[in-house]
Amino acid sequence: MTVSTDSIESVTEKDREFIQLLIEHPMLTNAQIARKLGLSRQAVSERRKKLEGEGVIQRYVYWNIIPKLGLTKHFEIIVDGAQEKEIEELSEYLITNWKVPFAWFSGQKVVSGIIVTEQEKLFTKIIRDEFPFVKDIKLQSIRFKKFLGQQISAEKKTSQHLHEIAKKEAMKLSKKKSIEAILFASDPQTNSVRLIALKNRRFHPYEAMTSYDKIFENVYVHINHGTYEILRKMINNKRKRELIRTLKIIFVRNNSNERRVRRLLRLAHHI
């Protein structure tokens, strides 16, 4: 959530309650916000449009860093002979182009931070290629003890077990008529499942995927919502294209949707 302070004086007390609610719970729907604030859904929709139109708040995509077993890593980038400006450029690049929420310079020729990635080799290669002063890169997985009060098991699941979990989640998602197709990928090494639910454009008015995370049967499940058009654009990004190549179809609403998605997956493999 992005909030501008330029026009904060024109914000009413109800607006402030609305903004605070969005900051604390960015995934709430207009209907849920209406119930919490004692307003009608139409009133909430109009209030959101008003604040967005005035530039007080901006559209956002919610990204929640949560314990992704094996994906959340601590990194140390050893640098040699780099100037302060070069260190700043490296830190800015990490935060802007990778899922790096924190990066810091210890003053001992080491840039450290936290990253969420399953592409360690690609990360290491790109950083070395882009920044010649980087001498070494170390990554180490971070193991979390709890997730929202839940105990997390480090026990590895089989591909079949992960597939069954993906099917259960896909079945729940497919009950929504807005969902046209669901793709999935799983990784036994990290006990993780990724689902991408493709919606009709009328039901996803955003320019990018939205997502949320959960732990189900001691497995990390990452769920994206988007459209065919958004997924198609992702093919132009090398890192995202690699992800698309791992996806398989687990649900389609009809034959037309299936042909469309299969064409996209073939395209990702041929580029």
C-alpha cells in the first residue's frame, strides 16, 4: 500500500480509518471493509476511488514474505575495491530486481541481506556478471520454527503428495466461476506448491498478479491470481519464463481455455 502525504489535510476521519485498515489488512475486499467500517459496499468503492483519484493511495500488489521452506535465504556478497556509490547501486539493484526486502553493508566488504528465490545459480551468475567487483557469493537457507503460530515440519514430501495437495487447492479455487484455468508447479526439495489461477479479465482489474500464501499439511502453498494476458507478458522476462516452463495444467473451465493455455506453455518452451 502506498500512501501520499501531499494531500493528507483533505482526508476525513473515515478516510483515515479506511487507509489504516488497508495498511493493516491489504487483502481485504470492499465487502469485508464495508462490514468492518459499518458502511455499504458502494460507499467503500466510492471512497477508494476518491482517495486513489486524489493520489492519497495508489493501487498495490500485496507481497507477503513468509516462511518458504528452502526458498528464504540469507546471502553474503563479498566485494573488493568497490566505491560507496557502487555498493549503493548493488543494493538498489538487489531490492528492485529480486525479492530482497532487506540488504545492508557491514563495512567489512560484505553486502548481506534476505532473499526469497529458488534460482540460486541464476542469482549468483547475474550478480557476478553485472558487478565485476563481486568476488564471492554465499547463500544459506533459513529455517523457520513457526508460521502464524503453526509448527512447520521439515519432513520432505513426495512429488505425488505435493500433486495431491495441488489438486485439493485447485478444486477449491475452481468453484469460483471467474477462474478459467489453474496451473501448478511443485518442488519436493522445498516442500512447496505454486498455483496460478487465471481469471477472466473482468474479475482481475490489476496489471500484475496478486498473491497470498498458506501452510497446508506442512507444505508451503503459494497462490497467484491473474489473467492469461498477464501470464503472456511474463514470458518476455527471462526469470519468469523459467517459472512458466515448470507449470502444468491442473484445471481448465473448457476446451477453449485449455487450447489457449497450452499454446502459451508451448511458446514459453520455444523462446
